[in-house]
Amino acid sequence: METKTIFNWLTELKQPYKTKAIDNTSLNNLTYERNSLHQAVLGAFEWDKSPEGAEYWRNLYNAILDEEL
């Protein structure tokens, strides 16, 4: 399994998810390494504290899981 920084994983998202996810993630968190896109989205920031809200990110997360399976 490939390990990449959260930033590198998030750049694989389609717009507008990519920009919103990167904007919501602290510079420090962008440097953390994860093994998959869904792990990067899950660990990038606190979804409920984002302007989009938790349901927005949960829907994206679930869509990514469906694609990865």
C-alpha cells in the first residue's frame, strides 16, 4: 500500500472537494502520511468544524470507500 502525505492524497480529489479539503486542513496536518485517500480525508480535519459540515464530508468519504472496494 502506498504512503503519501495528506496533501498529496487530497490533490487527487475532484473539484470542488480538492480545494475545500485543502483549505480546511492545517499546514501541519497536510504533512501527515496516510495509506489511502479515504484515510487522508478522514484524518485531515474535524469535519463538523468545517464550513461544509460533517454530512458533506461523510458523503465524500463514503463515495471514496465505495470506489476503493
